[in-house]
Amino acid sequence: MKIIVDAMGGDNAPLEIIKGVALAVEEYDQQAVLVGKESVIRELAKDNNISLNNIEIVNADDELTMEDSPGSILKEKNDSSMAIGLKMLANGEGDAFMSAGNSGAVVVGGSLIVKRLKPVKRPAFAPVMPKDTGVFMLIDSGANVDCRPEMLLQFAHMGSVYMSEVMGIENPRIGLANIGTEDHKGGELQHEAFAMLKKSNLNFIGNIEARDIPFDACDVVVCDGFTGNIILKMYEGVAMAMMKKIKGMFTKSLKTKVAASMLLKDIGELKKALDYNEFGGAPLLGCSKPVFKVHGSAKAKTVKNAFRLTMQYAECGAVEKMKKSMTE
């Protein structure tokens, strides 16, 4: 297994990307390719005592920044680390690609360089997130602001396969994000998508409300990218606010500090359960080969976790299974 990594993408690139990939290669006994400024990568690895064993370096003098337009990956930034990495994946020089860089460019590059699966209208970001028991997927979480009903049906098929094959959830429950659980709720998009999902061979359980998502409402939450991105950001914000409140509560007096010392392990487990960095980012489902978007603010631990999920995504053959699910 060889994972191609954009070394220059992300807020903390390239050092944290290099660290994370080195940790992943050692722990998971896999190969990796770092695409970026070779002299910089080697110098940082030397200065920080990072092993480059089983890591190939492919030089890319240019880099695509967060300020660049998504379409620049096909034009003026065609020789950037992200573009070269995606071309390598498309040419069969690796098994999967991951980047913490410009999200829009990842979507454009995944769609037009790696190409979409034949039946897929649009690829979708699909982060896996924590709930009170286990995890759920949110698809789409921002790749497509405007969606058609058939796109939501495809998202459901792809999400179902990913959660089954990568996350090990048998017969995942599909829920349609809506403003109420009744069949008639929502606008035209939700009405038409509901009818399509109901007729499908998926385990569709109907409409779900946002407040029920953290309480095991379903395994795959399907929605347009505009709605999904709002749910995603609110979910992350509430989790961070809650942990801040808990920290404040346990540090306000000697009594609470003593109580915290007795609950330290439990608090740590809670923090880990709510930490979206445990999942590293989100796969871009719908590409003909595995593409994974790492959190833009990723540090080494997050990169390592993203590498693990990218590797699992590539190993299980989920892409072909998604294609079969949508064409049966």
C-alpha cells in the first residue's frame, strides 16, 4: 500500500505533515510518497530528527495556497504539490491521496484529474464524527452547496458502503436531515430525495432532526452541502464549548481541582470521544480512486489518523463497491 501525501497543504505544513506521515509509516508498516519542495522536506526531517524510511519524496516547486481559487489546480497551479499528487494517483503511482490543503481545489482535482466514478454526479465530503454511541457520517458536508435529489441518493449509497466497509457497521441506517421527522417535511429537494431513498434498497429510516444526530439517530446523515457544512461547524463548535465549560468547572476552586484529579481518566476519555481530530478529516467520496481531505489545521497526530483511514479506505475496495451499489 502506497499513500501519496501533499506535503505542502495545510496551516501547519510541511513540518506537521512530515511528522504525521513518518509516524503513520512506522506504526502501520506502509509506504508513503511526500510531494513538495524536496530540499525543504529533507532539511526539516534532518533538523527535527524525523525518519524518512519507506517515504519517497517527489519534488514540486510550486504550492497551492488557501487563497488560490479551486480552479487554479488545473491552470496556473498545475505543477503544485497537490496537482502532482493527484496526477500520480490518476496514473496508478499510488493507492490513495491525501491533502490538508485548499478544500475547493481538492474537489476540483479529485473530480477532473482523478475523475469521478461513472455514475456519480458530484463527489461529496463525508466526515465521520462521534455520537453518544459510536460514530456517524455526514454527507455532504460542504463540497456541493446546491444539490439535486438524485445526488442525495448517490451520497446515501456511497456513505452506506463506506460505513460498512471502512467503519465496520453492518447495514448502516440512512437518515435524511430535515426540519421534522414527518414524511411531508422539508422543501422540494427533501421531498424528492425522500421518495427516491424510500424506493432504494438502502436501509433508509426516514427524516431525522439535527438535535437527534448526536443521540444515534442513524449511521449516515444525508443532506446538501450547505446544510451539512452548517451542521458540521455547529457540531464542532458545541463540542469545543462544552469541553471549555467542563475545564472551567473543574479548575475554579481547590475542591473542584481535587474532584478533577479523581476523574482525570474519565475526562480524558470524554475529550477523546468528542475530538474530531481522531478521524483526521473526510474522504471525498465519488472519485474513481480514494481521495482524503485532512483537516486544514492538522498536526502530526491528526495526519497520522487521516493516514490510517485513507489506508483502510484504499485496502477494502470501497470505491468499486460504491459503483456496484449505485448501478445495481
